[in-house]
Amino acid sequence: MSRQIPNQAGLAAAVLVAVVVLSACSQRQELAARLLPANAQQMASHIELALERDQFRAAVEMGEAFLQQHADPEGRIHRALVGAYLALGHAAPAARHMELAVAAGATAAPKAAPDIVRQAGVHDAE
């Protein structure tokens, strides 16, 4: 019986932590969605600025959150996400966003592409 009480207390603590973490994530996503600009050009600029500052995860979060709420008819967000995913070493989502960007008519590489290629070369050498 005494072993059961600590196990139940531990389980209750784990459940409480999980609820708090999930709640915080949900609130963060809702706040981010409210703060996102509704204009794809402005959002693409925010993403590119994050890339220039080596804030790759933030760039992905901003871009993906934007795409959940808004259309990207010119492929600007998809194009910016290509650079963010490449910088993180995630080739599959980068390729997916490149296809979507090209399908939407975006042809130029992301602004940060030369830096990202350089960084990828450094990571490959390590």
C-alpha cells in the first residue's frame, strides 16, 4: 500500500506538469496567431529578419503559424521557410515548401540562402 501512494503522487505530478506545459503551448500559439501580421509580405520580412539573426526555429514557428491562418498566394512565406528549414537541417520540409513556393510563382531564393549554404557547408565539414 505504501508503494502505491508514492506512485499515485508521482503520476499526479506528471499529469499536472503535462497539463501546465500543454496549456502554456496552446496559449503561446494563440498569442502568436494574434500578433502575426495578416500581410504575407510583412510576415516574409519578419521571417527573413529572424533568419539573418540565426533565429531559425522562431522563423519556422512564425511562418507555419501564419500559413495556418492565411493564404500565401505569391509563395513568399513558403520561400522564406525554405531557408529556415535548410538552416535547421530539415531537408524534407524545405523541399516541400520550395515546391509550394515555385507552384505559387516565387522564383528567387530566400535572402538568407547564401549564409545558409555557407553554414550548411560548415556543419557538413564537422
